[in-house]
Amino acid sequence: MNRREFARHLSLMLGTWAAGRRHAPTQGPASLRVNGTRLNEQLTRLGNIGRNPVTGGINRLAFSDADREARSYVTQLMRAARLDVSVDAVANLIGRRGGSDPTLPALMVGSHIDSVPEGGNCDGPVGSLAAIEVAHTLAERGVTTRHPLEVVIFSNEENGKTGSRAMSGEVEAQELDIVTASGKSIRDGIAFLGGEPGNLRRARRERGSVAAFFELHVEQGGILEREQVPIGVVEGIVGIKRWDVTVEGFANHAGTTPMDARRDALLAAARFVDTVHRTTRDIAGRQVATVGRIRAEPGAPNVIPGRAVLSLEIRDLDMTKIDQVFERLRGEADAIGAATGTTFAFQPFYTSHAALTDEPLRRGIESAASVLDLRTMRLPSGAGHDAQSVARFAPIGMIFVPSVGGISHSPQEFTRPDDVVNGTNVLLTSLLESDRPTDRG
């Protein structure tokens, strides 16, 4: 360990110790506080699973051996929190405790623990282990909620939110054959984690079966840190639509075909990439559009590309706005095709619906933060989360805590231990507020 790594490690340990000191549990449901030391120590241990010793990046890809090892560790934590643990048909890991009124629908809380390649250990794990810590605190303090409590670790969040989307009935049969970064198809990955890919209907939840869902998450942006606000109250989660875009031209000899006689698919694709950027910026609003991958065929330096395949992704809080941007881009593509002797075809392959959070739950989160003397601000989420699929069958509330430097999906991703504890205490207090008879029960 070099000097810089040692200093960071020491800072994390001291922060964890301080967090535990400042947020020690107290007696009584109204003043319950989580065990910050325990929570941050568990985050550190989880972070060792799938870590690249050279870069420090986390490679806990969905359906990988590291993913399965991490789920085994999290299962132990769930059982220590006195939860009954099971795996549903889509390989969601579910810990459940009964409530005092078995006729009530469950209160659900959770997130995910899989990572992107060379990612960090905050995106997903903070919310997942916070949910378990909330359950653990309730159990050791002898607090039984009126509603049953479910802690859910969703499967394959980073490759398309498969676990939460199956719960809402959004997963389509053809998706199961998509090969993930682990090298396994989603179908094989679900089976690898103990699910039943041939029977995903069993994972579906009907509207009314869950009283409310809470997800704590790191912001993955820099707004909270810049404004020095410890708690973000999420207004809504953007919708996402993705297309495979195929540009057809004509492959020909690169040396003998004049420049004015070419039907270069890659040239047309390049013009389209630039158009996506310019057109999306020119339209009023907060929408974003991205081309994240491109492939030219046949891919030889002495052959004019006859085909190019690229991706298109558009995000916005308003699904209608996404469609408007797409129609504008499709019109631009037709013009590019006419000018270059090529054709464009768009094949949709992924939709994640925008989701507004529930206003009473927003107010409850703000009230919980106020009780804890923590400032809040409302903000949208530009990243997708499991909560937006759950919103199709239950009210959702989402809590953000600051990301240092606004960095995410990177080995440098980091959220301070105090902020983790603050967010988890807000999660606990919000959950108890939703359990009150005067609210949703």
C-alpha cells in the first residue's frame, strides 16, 4: 500500500469511527439511529469482493462469480438482521420480516450490488446495505412494524434493471438472450443465481401489493456536494429509450472508388452522431441523447464501410419528450441518408419508463431529515434506478446522498461515511413514518 492509499484508508477508518460515535443508536422508535460503524465496515468488506488490486476498480458484474460471492455475503447480513431470505424467479434476493398486521401490504426497501466494469463500491451497495442495516436496527431494538418489511437486492441492475423490471412485468422474452458483460446471457445468468428464467411471471408484483418503496442511493452527480446539502429528495427518475441504428451503404474498394461515387455507411453514421449532439442541444429542455457504441463493417482499412451499426439512447423525465426528440433525429437521419446514398433503420431494444416519486413520500423524507437536523433539496435523477420500475406497481420515495466530486462508475467513486449514515438514518425514519396508521396503512 503506497502513502496515498494509506492516507485514504486511514481517513475512511477515522470517518467510520466518527460516524459511529455521532450516530450511536438511542432508545425508542422515534429516536432510533442505525449503527454507523457496523454499516460502513460492511461496505468496506463488500468492496473487497470483485476489486481489481491494481486499479482499485470493482468488477462485480451481474451474473459473475464475484456477484454470486457478494450475494452470499449479503445473505449472511440479511440473516443476521433476522430476515427470512429467499430468491425469486428473476434472482432478486429478498429478505422479509412479518409485520404486526399481516393484512397490510409490505413496505419495501433496497437497491442492487452488481457493478459496471471497473466501477465503484457506492453505486448500489450504499442503498442495499443501508436497507439491511435498517432491518437490523429494528430487529435488535425490538421494533415490529405494522406492515411486513421486505429488503430487496435486485438482480442485474447495471445491464438493464432486469430484477425490478421483471417485478413490474416489463421484461420481454427476447431480452433473456442478451449477452451481458459477464459473458452469460440474462437467461443463463438468472439460472446461475438461483432464479427461474422460464417462469418470470412468478416474480411479478401487482399494484397494491406493496405499500411504498424506498431506495437510498448515491447521487452520482455533483449537485449536493456543490450546494453542501447532505440529503437529496428525488423528484423523479428519467425515462430511457434505446435503439440499434443500422446504416446501410455499399462496401467497395477504398483505392479505386472515387470520393463522389461512394456510399459510405460510416461517413453517414459519423454525421448522424454529430447531429444527435447538435439537435438534442438545440431543443429546449433537460433531455440528453447519446451514441455510446459504433461498429463499421466489414472493418478493413482498405474497404469502404458498407454497413455501420450504432446505438442511440435518449433520456428525459417526460416520455413524450423522448419520442419528440427521436422523431426529430429520425428526420435528420433520412436527410443524411439522401445526401450520402445510404439508408437508416431504427430498432428499439430497451425502454425504461420515467417515474415521478410520490409527493407524500417526498414530504415524509423531508420531515425525517428535519428531525435529524439535515438540510434537503429536491432534484431529479438523470440516472436510471430500480425504483422507477417499482413505481409501476407502488408509490416510491428516493433519497440521494452526496458523491464526492460527482464521480460515479469509476474506481474514484466515493461517498463519505458520515453521509452514508445520514442517509440511512433518514431512510429508517422515513420508513417508520410511512408505517404509521395515519399514513398509507
